[in-house]
Amino acid sequence: MGTKKRVFEGQELPENLYQHQRKIANRWRYKKANGTFFHFEAPTDQAIALATQLNLERSNPELPTPQARAQKAARTSFERHVEDFIGERESRDPYLARKASWRDRKGYLRRLSKDFAHTSVTQVTLLDMQKYWDKFTGNAQRARRAEFKRFFNHLITRELCPKLKANPFSTDDSKPQVAMRARAGKRRLRLSIEQFWSIYHHAGNKGWHFLQTAMGISLVTTMRRGDICDLRFDEHVASNYLRKQINKSHAQLSQAEFRADPSNLSWNLDEQPILRKLINDARETSLKHARCPYIIHFRPKRKIKGDSRKHANQVLPDYLTRAFAETRDECGDFNSVSPSARPSFHEIRALGSHLFNKAFGEERRKDVQLLMAHTDEKITRHYQQGHETHWTEVELSLPTEILKGQF
């Protein structure tokens, strides 16, 4: 019996390509050979083309690598220069390969080279780039712009684009450039403490104690989800202390604009009873989960192979995000709110910052800034705003005699 055809907007979807779980426009999932998914953003026709190419590469593992194909490509092809650019970037910045975002940015560049497979870099014009650029959503444009700007600087400094008067992705308004889509006015709602507890208790009803532990640690430490999912009993908990090198702070060491010392945080558990209880409770449940060394752990219904887990019961950041979103939506507090505006797991970090500010006041804001591993106090202030409505008392009143009349 043949596989049932799946049609979207009148176009047949290739095998392994699926819409985003929440049916968000231009958001897709591709099922990899190991059963996991990677998510990406693209118009329908580009998503189909990408999935078709990936299926082809899966069915024929002997296909040459992108670098090998580039060597055979024409000297003025986008494919060849994209691979040259990627190679130069990685050789100059040894930390680049460690960044998860670099994989996405390489994908954007290689997608560009495929879409311009029949156009030479010497023939490309600003109008060509604008037509291509208009296919993307505003968020997709903003995700690509910085790396595309670097790539076209690479081409222009080598005088390979004579028909371009300037870098089409430049931010200098005095030079010709592609037009960007307007930024959407939407923003995620802040999470109130009442909504936090509603989600927390519902997670307990579902038996998702890993989510309760993660939510609690996020609230009392303001750590990001990646740092929380990395926490291990054997590496980060010792001698009544919880100690963590903050991932983002250390990753920024390779960036020239960041010169501050990396953030290495330590909590004395004798003085942190809430944090101690969360860790002790997690240690007890780990005994039921093959003594998982990770503080955030969960036994999935089916064994997942081939992903980036180092332990079968380890919880990865994306799984934590999806678990929080599912629990939040089941609580019903945000049914009237657009899915894109509903608070995510990251909003617990903002709520924690707000509660610290409320408890200790403006004079301890610098301490909260250090806790959140922010290099700029303005960012900390942004996290603390939007949780409450502040009222300004109006004391002015018009005298009755100035009205020259009565209501």
C-alpha cells in the first residue's frame, strides 16, 4: 500500500517534510534519519526544494560534500564562493564551530548558493537580490542579514560583483541596499507569578517533575534553559555549592565587542533553601531514571537514538521548551492570546528578575545584573519591565469658576 500523498497549498510535500507543530506560516520540520527533527523557516516552494535535496542526499550517501562540489563548480559560481567564505570564517575564528547558530547561518548561505545556481556572482544585481529577499518573512530576513552582509563584503573586496554599487545588505542608508520587511509589533506577554504557579502545578499533574524542577531553578537563579539543561550532579553540585559557568557569557569571549570577564556563578546551598530542595528532589527522581547525572531528567516513552543526548534520560533545551508550551496551553490562561505572543520558558527568567527587583529594590539592581550575566544594566531593566501596571496619581483639578458653566 503506497504512502498517502500530503498536499499543502496545492503542492505535494516530499517525504520527511512537515509543517511546524503549531501550523505557523513558513515554518517547517524536516525528519532526519535518526528520527529527530530540525526546524527551519522558508516559503513553501523553497522548503519543498530543500527537503527534496536532503532526501536525495540521504538516499545516496556517496554524493560529494558541499566543499567537494564547490571545487568542481565554476570559478564565478555562488556555490564555490560560499564554500570559500565558510572555510575562511572557520579558519579565522576557531570558536565559530562551537556555536549552534553557525550551523544555521551556513545553511542560509548554502541555500543562497542553490537558489542562485544559474547566476554568476559577476552578473548579480541589486534587483536580483531584492526579488530573492522579498520571498522571506521579516524574521527570516533578520536572521540572515548579518551573515549575508559578511559574505557580500567577501565578494566585493575581491571585485567579483561589478554590477553591485554597494553591499546590498549594508546598514548604511546612504548606499543602495535591499529593503527590509517591517518588524512586527507583537511581543511576548510577561508571565505573572500566578500564571507561573498554574503552569507549575499542572506540570505536576502530568507527572512532568523535570519541568517543575527546571521552572523552579529558572525562577530562583534566572539561568537560561541551556544552562539549566546542562546542570549535572557530578560536575556542578559539590560541597554544598551549585556552580555553573554561564554558556552565553563564555561563548561571547570570541567576539571582539565583548571584553568583560566571563560569568561564573556560585550558589551556597546552605543559604539557598529553595534551590537545595529542588536539587535534592531531582536527585531522588534520578534514581528512578537509571541514575541520570543530569539534574533535569525524564524517561521518554520511547528510546531516542542518534541525537545529541549524552544520557538516555537527559532533557534537551528544545524538549524543555515544547513541554513548557504544551503545559502552558493546557492551563487555558492564554487561550485568547496569539500563540506567537504567549510567554515562553524564557519568560520565567524575566519573572525571576522582576521578583528580585521587587524584593531588594533599585539599590541591588547591579547584583541582579551579575546574577543574570548581563554586560549592560539596560538589558536587566528591560527584563524587569512589563510585569506590573504603574499608576501615576493625577492631582490637577480644574476650578469650577474657570469653566464658566455647569454640567
